[in-house]
Amino acid sequence: MEYFVYILYSQTLDKYYVGSTEDVSHRLREHLWNHKGFTSRAKDWELKYSEFF
């Protein structure tokens, strides 16, 4: 199974978020959609880093 570790940054919150997923671009879209959770507090998340494992 192939996974990525990724780091997002929100300038609005001045916070980083670390996660893992099989599909980074799809997961980023999920973070930017309306949902509940930590990343729902901002809509300006940017991918700063990803690494394949």
C-alpha cells in the first residue's frame, strides 16, 4: 500500500497541519470543502510538503 505524509499551512490561522493519505490532491480538496474538524476553521490551506512512503 502506498501513502503520502503531507503538511498543510494556513496563513489565516498561522498553523500547520500534518496528515497522511493515498491521494494528496483529493485529500487537500476535502480539507477545503465544508466539513467538521480542525481544518474546517480556515479555507486557505496550502500544501507545503509531501513525501511518498
